[in-house]
Amino acid sequence: MQEPIRLSKLMAERGLCSRREADSYIERGWVLVDGAVVDTLGTKVLPGVSIELKNSAQNAQAKRVTILLHKPVGYVSGQPEPGCTPAVQLIGGASRWVEDPTIRQQPFAHGMLRNLAPAGRLDVDSTGLLVMTQDGRIARQLIGDDSDVDKEYLVRVTGQLSADGLKLLNHGLSLDGKKLRPAKVNWQNEDQLRFVLREGRKRQIRRMCELVGLRVVGLKRIRIGKIKLGNLPVGQWRLLGADERF
């Protein structure tokens, strides 16, 4: 027999919104369970119920923005660290890419910065594509425990790769006592590797390389899922288009 589950948890698992957003929608009476409004926090339901969001919730979601930033070296993706500047400070009208297709329909407004959070890390010594979003659905898709969105990196290295190093980079390494998921790693040229990962442990690529005799001297993320960094200039940003999906 199926056990009841918190409505907010089930909504997040179905990708309707984040758990925090779910609680907000429930409080506002914006959630229908099997056609009836549920407005009590903590309500538990059976896993097979039908859940719908009222138009008010859907409109609120439609107004939430997701920003694609080409993060430079020297900026941290999340919480500020001593001597470092958070990447969110790069978001403004002057730093928006002039070729952003949404620039006329959605001009920059300071409301775009409200509750804007990085959906994944990119360390201070790395550059490339950083996603910042107000949308809990996208955050869960990219960094949730069950995320299967892959990320692609170009990594310049020095050192001497161990005999079985490339094989281990693809599968067989562990960090902090936990085995890593299989990766796709291959040489692009004599000093640059291409990594495709489906997880994002702290400084993962740098630590993986150290385990096989290499040192990372440059790291750039060029793709997250279906979204490519493309020609977006360093230090500039654009909005994720309504027709774009990770």
C-alpha cells in the first residue's frame, strides 16, 4: 500500500516547482489536488494524485528569469569568499550581450536580480557558462540529486598522465570515499582534455586530474545540457529564451 507523501515534496519530484515555491503556492491557494484546492502547509497526499497549478502560479513562473553568464576567472559562482567577488555582481544593463535575442522583449530590470541563485558551481579559477535562475524547476533539473543533465568542459593540463589515467578519468576514480559516476574524457590536443560529466562535486575535475598525475592550468565550461556557451563574451550575460531547454 502506498504511503502518503508531503504535497510540496511530490510537486518538486514531478518538476512542477521547487519545494519552497510549492509551499508558497499552497499557502496562496494556487494548488489543486484531484480538482480541489489545498491550502494547508504540510498536507500529505497519495503519490498517484493529480496535481494542477492555477493560472496565478503559472503566471508567476513565467515571469521568473534564467540568466546565462560567461563567468570570468576571479569571480565566485555562489556565496562570497574573502577577496573574491560574487558573479551576480556582473549582471546589469551595461553587461548584457547586445546579441541577446530577448533584449527588446525583456529589457533589464533590477527585479531580475531578486532571488537569483546559481544552479551549479563554477570555481573561482574557472571560466565559462554559469546558469543563474529564479526558477526552482530549472535549479532542480540542473542540480537536483536525480539530475541527468551533462556538462561539458575544456581543460588545459600539465604533467604526465599515468599509464591507465585516461581510463580512470572515464570511470574508476573516487573522491571523498565515494565513487564518481562514469564520465566521458578524451584528448582534444596535446595539452587539452574534454570532460563531459553528469555530476558536480567541489573542484571535481581538478581533483580527478591530480589523481592521475595531471595539474589543471585552465578550465572552461562550454555547455550545460543543450545550452552552449557559444559566442557569449566573457563577463557578459543573456537570458534563457522561452524556446530553449536544458
